[in-house]
Amino acid sequence: MQMDAETRTRRWSALQDKAAEIQTAAALGHAADALEDMDAKVNALTDKVRQLRAQGYRYAKVLDAQVAQIAQDWPTTRRQAQDVLTQRRGDLRDLNASLSRILAQGQRATTEAEMDAAKDALDRLEDRIDQAERDVEGAFDGFSKRVDKTAHEIEHLLWASDQWAKISFDPYPEEALVDACEAQWLIRDDEGPKGVLFLTDARLIMEQKEKIATKKVLFIATEKKLVQNLQFAAPIGAVEVQESVDARGGFLGLGTRELLTLKFTAATEGKRISQAKLRLFHGADNDQWAARIKQVQRGDLTQEAIDAQADGKTTEETSPHDIPTHCPACGALFTQPVVKGMRELRCEYCGAVVRL
């Protein structure tokens, strides 16, 4: 079918534009940029893990080893990827000649079919370039995933450390952060304070940290204030995971909600509670949190510590001969068990508090 003048002009212009784009893409600039970006990512990892330690985070020493190994592996991986890049650029050396033939074909085209044939030929050249890009990026794809995974873990711990530095309550002497996530304490159905759930080497702590509307106009908040305070803190040895589930939630029941139901076998600080149901946000996994709590309880953090001060001494339990058996105020017998992370005993009769 013959093309009218307007259609031919439009399609010829589009063919030229696409040919120019292909000529530029033939340099495999995206793949070269990806290599440069990886240089920056690898270098940034060292700075980020150094920042994490400067903020006082003591655990996950495997990250230091991973970052060091990544820095050691990258030069070799980069050379291999650069070799592939050079080879693929060589494979595309005939592209300019092919483009010239296709453009000449398009310039002579007078029918839709002839113009379609020229376009299809350009599409095939574009496919060659796309495959070449994939070949180069594939040469360091596995390495890139390692970097991204390590960077994600460090970024999370940097966030957690920053939240810990801004807490509204006093930490124990030498108490060290293990992990943190955004969470909500579900007191009634889906209602309850939102904030940050902290896991330390001594306690599990829920701190409310959210902006609450103080003024509304037509049900729209016009003024807010930050509410930040301790909700509850339990000695880590007194935390029992009762249930860890992915409940359905959200609009029409779509999506999942990470829920943890906990029981406390010793008195909690802040609000005195015996159990709590928590909803974890933004990718926090309930099963991983349950496992992490048990890991701290078992004392497995010793192998994760980067210094001697974090080898378990910071949360060392009071030795049996140091545990008082009777209240010094009224003489009543202490019957509650002393668990890991506990720093005080409260008399059930007179309310006197004994520091451990």
C-alpha cells in the first residue's frame, strides 16, 4: 500500500530518530555506567560500615568481613566485566554500516510494507545492543546482588542506630542495640500506639513515636505534635513468643500483616503488662524477629560482637550469691525468678525496689 506524503514524512522522521538512538546506544553506555555505579557502591560500603561502628553499633561483625571481601573481589570482577564490554563493543563494529543500509532502504520506501521492513531491521539491531548490555551486566550481576544485600543490611542498622540514639528513656549502662523496626502495639483490634520496637542485649522495648493531631478542620489534621515515650520494656529473658503469623490485612484483605504475640514472665518497665500483640512494619519479618529474640536469650551474640565489651559481659546475669532472697524493707521473701536482662526486683508486699 502506497504511503501518502504526510505519512511517509512522519515515518521517515521516526526511522531516523530511532537510528540515531541506536547509534548512541551502540557504545553500550548503560553497561559502562553500571560499572561506574558499582565502583561508587563498593567504595560507599566501607564508609557506611565505618559510620555504623562510629554510631556505637557492636554486633553483626560479619558485615565488616563481607565489606572487606567485596572490596577485595571487585577489581577482578570489574576486569572480567570490562573485558566483556570491550568484546561486545567489538561485536557491534559493523553496526554503522548496517544503519546506513537500513536508512537508505527507508529513504527509498514508498509503501507501508517497505517502511515496516526498515523498521524491523532497526528493531533487530536494537535487540543486538540490548543483548550486549545484558551480557556485560550479567558478568557482575551476582556480585551486584551481594553488594545490594550488604548495603541494605547496613542501611537498616544505620537507621536502627539512629533511632536508638534518639530514645526518650534511659538505656541501661552498657546496654547495646541489636535490632529495631517500626511497629504498633495493638491494644484494641487495629488500634494502639505506633513507634519503634527495640531489641537490645538486655531488653525488648516498645517506644511510642508518632505524630498525633492536635487540631482538626473538617476531619483533616492541621496541627500535629510528636509523641514519644516508653510504652513497655521487658527483660529479654522474660520474653516468650506465643505466636508469629502473617495475617491477612489491608483493603479487601489483600497483603499481609506481620504479627507477633508475646508473653512476659517478669514485670515490665513502663506499662505493667503480661502480654502484647505487635504489628511489624516496612519489611520486618515476624519469624526473623522471633528467632532473633531467642538468639539473644541463648547468648549467641558473643560470636557477633566486634569488641570484648560486647561479648556478653554487658548483660551478664547477676550471680546466684548476689541475688537477694528477702526484701530489705519488709523482710518478705522474693519468689519471682531472675532472668537474663533483669535489673531490679520489686517486693510484692511493700513495693520496694531492689537493684540487681
